[in-house]
Amino acid sequence: MKARARRARAAGWLVLVAGAVVAAPRAASAQGAPAGAPGAPVSAPGAPAGAQGAPAGAEAGAQGAPAGAQGAPAGAPASQASRDADAAFLRGKELYRLGKLDAAYEAYRTAWSLKQSYDIAANLANTELQRGMKIEAAEHLAFCLRSYPATGSSAQHEQIRAQFRAVRKEVGSIVVRANVDGAEVFFDGKSIGRTPFRHEVFVQPGTIVVEARLAGHEPARVTLDVPAGATNTASLALLPPLDPPAPPAPPPRVEAPALVPVRAEADTGGPRSEVLVAGGVAAGAGVVAGVVLAVLAGGRDRDADVQRQVLVEAGGPAACAGEAPGCGALRDTLEDAADLKNAALWTFVGAGAVGLATGAYAIWGGSASRPGVAAAPVVTARGGALVIRGTW
């Protein structure tokens, strides 16, 4: 009998322990913030929305469609990143319950970096509002409203909308539109991402400089005055770079006549006719070339006078004090005229030298044997010279 009694008591204790083990998880889930307490954390990510105890504007509870891991198929095991996000989310809820706002914010932000879901966004926005981070809170509340499940609690949904409407009155927003994708966009010099942007970007009210940059295109920039509660549109048109202007045409080049070699012959005691003919031809060619260059120089001078008259009529005597479009062309014309004048001068000098040398030879030449002689002027647009080769 005693042994039977001991066995009965042992069985009773076993039943009590088993009942305590089964009831423990339910008791733990029932603890936490009271139903409807403002600012209470939301259920774990992936849990259905709608239970009491969610913060103002946050999803909570056990009714509605679950928000599972991003991109995971139904019934698929959660990835490691999703499990880490769930753990960080639960840690944030516990820290928030203990009144550690900053630590809860960091935990929610870690969960958000691993998985973007509406419940994480709602709790993160709640801590951001309490920390005065209105821009970030508006972004996360907007995300929560866009991704809120259709089967979620309508009361909680309305709380989120009311919370978003309140913070929306204190911030501005910009809709970014660009004619090309992949352009990097900057707000006041700070990069915010690349085009295209699917949603509006929230900003502090005030003047915002919006700029878009893309390699191979001219940057596009627009300045907007964004008041609180309003939405502005930044239309950015990035254009391909302009082709560089063609270089100016070079001045005309006057080719020098070829050297005229004079074959040496035995000295007959007087000036040879070949030398006199070559000298005369070279001098004559130089004179003709000089005349041609002088005529060209005169033409460029007349062109410069016409261009100068047009500039004076358009902008007065000081038209070229700045950077008028026609002043560069006038300077080029004047430089061409000066180059042609110099070339003509040197050509005449060369022709005169050849003529003098030929005359001197006609008077004093012929006293010794001469192997040969060659002479010709060398003329370019930048100057001229006389080349004489031979034995005198």
C-alpha cells in the first residue's frame, strides 16, 4: 500500500510539471505592454498584424496576413538574415519596454538593415519620432503604409495614417524625374541615390539644390523652394556634351621655287650667262611672290576693317573690351595680315639680294673657275629668307 501511494504521488508531481511546461510560453506571450498602450512595441517581424499593444501607427498582434522574409516563398525556411532581423526586432521591443529608447532605436535599425517589413518600419518610425528624426520617420511610415497587408487591422492602419499625416505637415518632399536612368542625384551636394526614384524623397523645408550627374553627359541642376507639407517636382534633363569647336584654318602657304642649280664649266674669262640667267629668274620669282603676298595682305587688312566696323556698330569703340563673339575672328584676321606682310617683306628682301648678287657677278665675276652656283628665295607665311649655294 505504501509503495502504491508513493507511485501515485510521483505521478501527480509529473502531471504538475508537464502542465507548467506547457503553460509557460503562453504566460510569457501574455506579459508585456497592456492592450492599447501608446508606444508599446509591435509583434515580431513576419507575425500577423492587428493585436493590441502596438504603438501609435505600428502594426501588432496576431490577426491579419503575416509579413514574411523578403522574397522568400511561402513555407520556405527563413534565411539567416531574416532570423537575425527577427532577433534584433525582439531585442528592440524588450529594450523599448524597459524605457531604453536609444538602444531600442539601434536594435530596430539593425533589424531594418537586414529585412524591410512593415512592422519593423512602424516600430523604427515610432522611435525616430520620439528622437525628433522627422525625415526618417516620414520615410518609414510611408513604407509601412505602402506595404501594410490588406487583411491587417483597420484601426491600426488608421493610426498609422494619422501618424503619417501629422509628421507630413512638418516636412517637405521632392519627386525626382530625369530623362536618363542611372544618374546620381544630389540634394545640396549630398548623394541620395540614382535614378529612377519610385517614390517621393522627404526633405527639411527650405531651399534645396537638386543636381544630377552621369558620365558622358552635362550635369543638370535645379533649385527648389520646398515649404513644409508640400511636394515639389525636380525635372532634370541631362544632355550629351557639345562637340568642341573646329580649329581655325591655317593661313595660306606660299611655296618657294625650287633651287636652280647651275652646272660649272670652264672659265672663259668673263661672267657666264647661266649664272646671270639663274640670278635674274630667282630675283624675278621673288618679286612676283612678294607682290602676291602683298596683295593677300591687303585683302586681309580690308577684311579686318569690315569686321572692326561691324563690331563698332554693334558694341561701340570698346566692343572688344570684353569677350565679344566677333573679337576672336578680328584678331585672327589681323594676325593673318601681319604674317602675309612679313612674308612679302622678306620676299622682296630676298629678291633684292639675289639681284644685287647677280649684278655684282656681272661686273666683277669671271676671273676664276667656278664649279657651280644655285640660289632661290625661301618664303613662308611667317617670314622669308634667301638661300644661295655655290662657289664664288
